[in-house]
Amino acid sequence: MKSTFAAVALSILVLASSASSQTRTTAQSIRGHFASINKNVLEMAKDFPEDKYDYKLKPEMRSFGELIVHIASGNVYAAKAGKGEKVQWDELDAKDYKTKAQIVSLMEKSTSDAEATLKSLPDDSFAKTIEPWISVIEHSAEHYGLLVGYYRANGMVPPQSRPKK
């Protein structure tokens, strides 16, 4: 009797949890992934030591700070293209952002502006196209992986790889 009751209770819990985990819409997925990758990059921008912002894995590569500015450039592009503006990728000049505080502020603003554009789009617009969002998400994710390399090369553990408290 107890095992039958336990089996019925377990079945009800499994059914209830299955019903609550619905498939996300395309709009929800795009918005969620965009927010997630930018949250991770911003966390790294805030966490990485300021005295290492000029660090390069190799001399011909961007520094850590320059890479954050480059990622922010993608967000600026997405914010404009997402509104339907005819834009080209305009690389922000990293020389205009000299301090960690300026770079973090740029990343925050570029993310906020792009997310505002993204949220303003009707959900059904994603049935027509997921550009520029999917390209910018992919671009940022590729550079997120590179940022992990900057951490590891400096003997540091990236925020997302640290044990959760």
C-alpha cells in the first residue's frame, strides 16, 4: 500500500514538473541567450584586475580591455540594426576607453541599449529573422571563450567556473 501511494505521488510530481517546463519561444530564447552572455562578459569585465586590462595572450592580439570594448561594439551594432537602421559594424576605438571603469561602463550601456531594443521587438518578429541577434550572441560567446583564456593565462579562475556559494 505504501509503495503504491509513493508511486502515485511520484507520478503526480513528475507530471506536474513536466507541465511547468514548457518549450521556450524563439523570442524568449534569443532574449535569454543575449542577456546571459552579456551578464557573463560584464561579470568578467568587473572582476578582472585593472592592472591586467592591458594583458595580451600574444602581442598581435587585443588586450583584455580592448576585447571587452570589441564585444561592446557588437552590442552597439545590434541595438542599431535591431531597430532596422542601416548600419555597418563600427568598431569602437578602444583608445577612447582608458580605464577599467570606462570600459565597464561602456559594456553596461551597450548591453542596456541593445536589450532595450531587443525587448521592444514584438515576439512574432523573430519568426521573420533572428538577425542581428544570433550573430552577435555567437560573436560574444566566441570572445567569452577567449576571455576565459586570459583568466587562465593569468592563473585565475573565471567567475562562471568558480564554486557556487
